[in-house]
Amino acid sequence: MNIKHIKKAIGVAAIVVVGVLQYTGVIDGNDSVAKQSQQSNQNYKSSSPTTGSLSSAIQNKQSDVIVEGTGTVVKVLPDDTKGSQHQKFILKLSSGDTILVAHNIDLAPRIAGIKKYDEVMFKGEFEWNDRGGVVHWTHHDPRGKHVGGWLKHKGKTYE
């Protein structure tokens, strides 16, 4: 086989590989394989969350995991008022990790009087990020399609 035939065979093989990757959805016509794969991993949302350990979810950089835990408030943040309103605060876990809690106050009561050093128990859906992660869905689902969550503060449950 001469160089011309080898180059042609490599070119045909590359076209076949790209076609298979596009057909299977690994890439589209506008993105590279690496970029598309990275975006797929970052944007993947399962149809229903799994139940698991919060420490495991943080360590393994997992999202869409229903978790329960307890933490100490290290900072109370201003409410997020864009779209559905959320009460936000940061909890420090016994592991030393920190998480943001985003509690939908359009669907559940606000935790009145929450302050630094308060203990909060929670159940919700964890989404990993490079700052530790976010726990949301700390309320009931009015449509009954998602696992309900809650917050407990000073003996009162908010769901």
C-alpha cells in the first residue's frame, strides 16, 4: 500500500468514526467530542433522583441524589427572588464540607429567625458543584411527582 492509499483509508476511517459518534449522540455537527462529552456529564439529569449518602455524593461529585443530614448555619444569604423565591443559607457539615441550602419559600414556609450557628436538619435533592453543592427540593411537591423534602429548625418542620 502506498502513502496515498493510507491517507485515503485514514480519512475514510475518520469520517466513519465521526458519523458513528454523531449518530449515537456523543457529538453533534458543531462540537468537538471532548466538549460534548464534558457538557453531557455536567448537564445530565436523571428522570428521578436516587437516594444516597451526602458524603458519598460530595466525594463522588454526584447530583440528583436525595440526601438527609444535619449542619450548622455558617452564613445566611439574601433570598433569591428571581423566578421562584428561595431562602438561602450555607451549612457546615460534620465532615467539614459546606453546602448551600436553597429552600423554595413559594412552596414551603420560610424558616423564621434562622441565624449563624443554628443547627438545621434537612432532606432534599443534592446537586454537586465545585463549592460543595446545593440541597434543594426541601419542600413537598404540589404535583406529587418528586420526592418531598423538609427542613427542621428548633423543633419545627418546614415542608
